[in-house]
Amino acid sequence: MKQIILLLSTIVIFSSCKTLTPFTETIRQKNNLSLQDLKSVQFYTSQDILLNREISNSKNQIISGKIKVENNRQIEEILIPHGTPCLVVDTTKNGRIKLSFSQNDEKSLTFGLTPNSPRYVLLAEKWNGKEGDVHYGSDVYITKGFSYNANLEVNMKDILKIKRKYKREKGRKL
């Protein structure tokens, strides 16, 4: 009897866990996802994304991250941890997706396809090795760590829940 209870509790625990799948163009096309559809899907990050920028002492700026002093320079760091939920705020003509991790839609990062990966990966304006320049809000940050390898993940149950209206036409006869 104890074994059955243990087995049932294990099944309940594992069935309640969400399984995340990398978001790919195949998933987007197969499910015919529009901008409105994408806005109703919860996305997650696959890796930690670390953004940092040097803060100029000559300006008063609103700081949204944590401040570090490094070699007498002030550095603002923003960490978006692995698995952080994010929402689509916009798409571009070339299929890129802008996602926001905060309440401010302007603070978004762009993900899209590259020739090297079928997944939607973090895009930068310019890559220098494993570091890239990205816009986050009105500022430019440099990605650090394994941010270059970050891609989007989704819970496929969310995609399958998107409601569609289908109507089958019967045709016309003479």
C-alpha cells in the first residue's frame, strides 16, 4: 500500500512540472502563430543573460540593475536568470521577436533565427566573440557570460491551448 501511495505521489509531482522546449521556426510555422498568438504564449530563457554597461559619472541616470565598481569605473549589471518568464511585445518584418522581462515594454531584447541555429536565439547589433552589443531600454549593454548561447523556450501546452476558430464549408452544388 505504501508503495502505491509513493508511486502516485511521484507521478503527481512529475506531471505537474513544466517541460520546456526550445522555440523554433518549425514550431512557429507548424502552429501558424501570428503576433497576437505569440503575445498569448509565455516564453522563458534557456540561459542566464548578463548585461552590463559602464555608467558615466557626468550624467544622472536611473539605474535598474546592480552597480559594481571595477577599476574605479561604475558598472551597471542586469541579470536575467535562466528560466525567467518573458512576453512578446513586438515582431519585426524579418521574423525577429522582441521580448520584455520587466513591466516596461521598452526594456526588451530581440531574439531571432541565425544560419547557425534553428532556435530563436538572443540577437545583438554586433558580436565581438562571445560578447554582443544589445539595446535594453534606451541604453546599450554588453552581453557577458554565456548570454551568447541564450535562446527562447516554451511550454508546448501553452502553444496547443491557443484557440482557433475552424469552419468547414460544405461546398456548393447546382
